[in-house]
Amino acid sequence: MYIARPRVWQSVTVADPRSAPPADDLRRLYHDQGLSMAQIAERYEVSPSTVHNWFRRASIQARPSAATLRTDIDDGDMATRYITDRQTAAEIASALGCSQSLVYARLDRLGIPRRPPKPRKSPRPTAAELRRLYDQEQLSVSQIAHRFDVTPNATYRWLHDSGISLRDRDSRERIDLDELGRLYGSGATGSELARRYNCSTTTIYRRLDDAQIPRRAAVAINRDALIDALDEGLSASDIGAAFEISVSAVCRALEREGLQTETQKKRSQASEHYLALVEEAERTGKADYETMQWLQARTTSNTRRSG
């Protein structure tokens, strides 16, 4: 029987943007000494995303990533989609198979101004209307926010100003979006914020979208960065947390570069060891107990997967 173990959340130390090292030191490490963002992050005991934010504030030109150099995406097609077809950045990114940050980077490079956000459809509701929607109709904070085309944080303020008590579920799930934006802007990663607020990373990014806080451009995870992370003994999940990408994306990058984590190496070595025993057993017609146990485990595992 599976017994769920309680999660233990660690305290999060968020880097203060004022504690960033001098820009000249960063340039020297990055351009003169050729250190990667991951190596600089290790030196200052921060995440690579924090280093990325330091670079941006210090106007340090990062080395070009593979994403911005993609030749399969045509600037003219992107401009037509944005200007003529009035597609959003999210729609363009989905159609072309790229990130929204890449879309905005290309538009900025082409000198195409971004469209202003849509105006709000409705004015602030009265306290009586809020009480009717929240208490009588039992609409959620998110549903009320969607109806008036505002963020959930604005709806929380409306309810508070109107003297309306929050339901237990809404009280538990509330995240101060102003604080969230400040912490995210100071360099905190999605996983760090998730631990701080005792929620999932998906919830953090959904709240950032609710607050209309633009996400940072993803730190390019190249071969050097992967090697640096593996040298530090990081697992795939640790690498994903450091670069704010999924574990599956990390595994794909490792496979693409022909690299493995320590856990993957051990699994591979174990498989090679037992496969050699199987080959020996087939050659001699004999198999020891250990080999038979491994074969039985493999057969059971494959049966479960096919089922």
C-alpha cells in the first residue's frame, strides 16, 4: 500500500537585486574569463535565472542562444501574423513552435511596436453586486475577475474594501500578487516561489499571468550549462528547477547532447551488467538466481507498461 509522505517545505532566500555584484565584475567573468551563467550563479550562490536578471539590469549582452538564431522562423511571416492577421504572441508562438519571448524578441528587432493591452470591459462593481456574486451566486474569485476583465488580486481588494469575508478555500489559495511580482522581478524562480507559497509551480505561473507580469526569457540550456550542472551532481529535477524548465525538457536536452545524470548512468550500467549475464546464460544454458530475478523484474515491468 502506498503511503503518502508529508512534504517538507524549505525556506526560500530570495536574492535582493541590490546585492548584485558590480557590472564590471560580471562582464569580466562572462566575457573575459568565459564563464557560463551557471558557473557565475554557483560562484555567487544564486540561481542561473538570477544571473540572467543581473545581466539584463547591467545591459550585458548575453551570448546568442539557439532559440534566437532559429532560421526556420521567417520574420516576414511573423510580422504578417502580428500586424495583418492580428494574432497574439501566444497564437504566433503556438503556430510556429517557439516561445512567446522569441516572438517578442523578433518583433522588437523588426521595430514593430507591441499592441496595447485590451481596455477593461466593465467598471468596478458596487459592494452590493459583489456580495450578490460572491455570497449568493457563489462565484469564485477567478470567475468574478474574468467577468470584469481584471486580475484576481484586484477582485480580492474589492472584496476586502467591501467588507466581504473570504470563503476558506479562497483564503488558503490567496497569493499577494504585488509581493509575488516583486519577488519574481528580483530573480526568484518559479520553483522557489512555489516552495515559499506552499503551492505548485503551475499555480505560480498562473498567478503571474493573472497579474499580467511578463515572464522572464528562459535561460538557454546548452551543452556547457548541462555539463556544469552534472559536474555539480545535480539531478534532472534539480537542473529543471535551476533553469525553470520541465524535467522532460531536461531529459530531452541530455539525450540530445549525449549526456547522463548519475542516476541515469547507474541504471544504464546495471542494465548492461545484467544483459551480459543473460548473454552468458543463453550461451551456457545456465542462469544464476540473480539473473533470473532481474529477468522476472524486467518482464513484470514491461507487462505493466503494456497494460
